[in-house]
Amino acid sequence: MGRDVARQAPGGQQQWRMLLLGVGALALTACAETTLASSEPTPTKPEPVIASTTTTTTVAPTTTTTTTTTTTTTTTTLPPTTTTTVPTVPPAGQPIQAVGSSSGESTRAAQWRLLELGFWLQEPDGNYGLTTRQAVMAFQKYHGLVADGVLGNETAALMTSLTVKPTASADAGTLVEVDKSKQLLFFIVDGETKWILNTSTGSEIPYREPDQNTPGEWQTGDSVTRTGLHSVYRQRNDGWWEGDLGSIYRPKYFTGGIAVHGSNSIPNYPASHGCVRVSVPAMDWIWASEIMPMDIPVWVHGSIPG
């Protein structure tokens, strides 16, 4: 399984190197035909494998809690890439149990293993809660399993045996990477993938919906999360607020009205109006850990599962 990843990694790394070395400054596109209302702690204990990287997700339309806005131009320059080392981890000391969605000591062991492999969750407390389901779903997406967030036999076996730590496509710099193909969010620090989150990006289904802030007006757009190299240029730290297309939580904008933000709905398929959704606890962690500060590069690439 590690061989499959090794074959696929260079393509993404080559694309990243072209962005780093061939483009000194990029003029960025904003979010398509939409408008915006007003805007603006990592767990410890890991160290830690992988299988084929064909992502298994569901494609289905849904409503979202995202906002959009005016065009913004951003310039980002990054240092050249220097490393291609594949990080390794030992297999789990004890077999991970297929606990389904149940809580208990076996779930705690699975939580520690997920953290070791770089899949963020709130706390290894043995409770099969929201962030554990999201971490399991992210693990499944990365390895091409059915992404249902349930720790079944196939997921548990792979979690036990992995010896190559999951990584982003970017292998240099400090940045946030949005992989639309996998529907995953990566945090890279000095070329090392630190954490992976489940996410749901734009559905790419055109919409026309009532403006939540202006009665009688409508919002239209294409629900696309724009690919390219962007950077965080605006943020709001005041909890939930009502955007033109619904409520969003503590957003960090990186191009136009497109942001990484907290949501109560992060399914296993692209479902937003264009923003990058994560769970509310994950968004709180992003703020508390300062892993996504102002001006950090945000690289969006890939195509949504079809």
C-alpha cells in the first residue's frame, strides 16, 4: 500500500515545487458570483501507513453555512522545497479493535493511534464523539475506504498495520493545504505534515438562495472552492455570525468570501457554497493553536469527487 502512495506523491510535490519556484507572486481570483455580509491546542502524544489513495466519498447536493464576498488580490512567496523523505511509524503495539461507534478503552486506543498518525481529534478520552468520528472519516478518505466515520474491520486492520505516516502533497514550507480530491485539510509546518482534518469543500452546484441578511434579495453563485495559492487575509474570532448564506463559525478568509470555518455539518462529500468546513471543536483548536495565522499560505488543489 505504501508503494501506491510513493507513486502518487511526486505528482503533487512537483506541482507544489512549480508553485514555489516558478511563481514569485501570484495574483489570486476571488470567489465567483457571490456576495458577502460583514466580515473580518494541538493534542499531544504522537509520533507514528498507508494504503491506496483513491478517495471514497459520496457526491450529493446539500445546503451549507458559508459566506462569499468581493474580489481580493493576495501575493504569496514561499521558499524552495528541500525534502522528499517519507515519514514512517511503527505498527500499532496492539491490534486496533473494530469498535463501530461505541465508547470504551478500545476506542481510547484507537484515538491514540489516530493522533499518532496525524489525524486530529479533541481528546483521547474513550468517547466515540464528534471529533473521533471526523478523524476516522478523514483516515478513511485518505486511504480510499468507505468514509462513513465508523471504525469497522477494514478501517481497524489498516489503522493497526500502517507503517508510513499520511502526508500532504506539499513537502516544504509552512502552509495550509486543501485537497479537494480527498476532501481533507492538511497543516504543514516546515515541510512536515502535522495534522489532518476532515473537511467539506464547495459542491460546485450553482445556487440561487434568499439572502439571510437582506429580505427580498437573492444570492447566486457556483459553489466552487477556487484552486490556487492564496493566503489568510481576514478573520473573525467572535463565534457564530450570520452571513448572507447562513451561519458560520470563526471564519478565516483566504480568497474573496471563501473561508475555512466551523460548521455543524461536515459530510463525506463536497457540500458547501465554496467555503472549507471543519467541525466547531476543530475550528476552536485552529484558533487556540495559532496553526493558521494571518498571511499563512493556503494551497487549494485537486478536483471534487465525481
